[in-house]
Amino acid sequence: MSELSRVKMRCRRGLKELDVIFQHYLERHYNSASTTELQRLDELLAMQDPLIWDMLLDAIPFPDQYTDLIAKLRVVND
């Protein structure tokens, strides 16, 4: 299984909204993402859906190392 296939499987979440957000990220940003950004994505995907959702909605603070990735995930209509 390729790395992209593995990430696509991990991007399938319990919340449909997160499925859409992560799918958009994969289509728009995955191929040009740095190694560090891909590591951050991997870390984010290890978190539970409610926590990810709250970070995306700015309902809870998120660690600074996720700032760029969260910004990309929040923009779904570029």
C-alpha cells in the first residue's frame, strides 16, 4: 500500500464534515506538502474526531506547530 493510500484511509473519519475537509486537503495540498507538514497531518489524524473538529472551529486552542496545517484545512473553497 502506498503512503498516499494509507493517508487516504486515515482521512476517512466518523464525521462527514471531516471527510470533506481532509479530502480537499489531499487534493489541493498533499503532493506539495513538506515532510514536516505530513508529519503534522499524521499526528492530527491520530487524534479523535471531536478534538480535531474543535480545533478547526477554534473552539479550543491548538498547539502552535499545527497553525499552518489548520489554516490549510479550514480553507475548503480555494
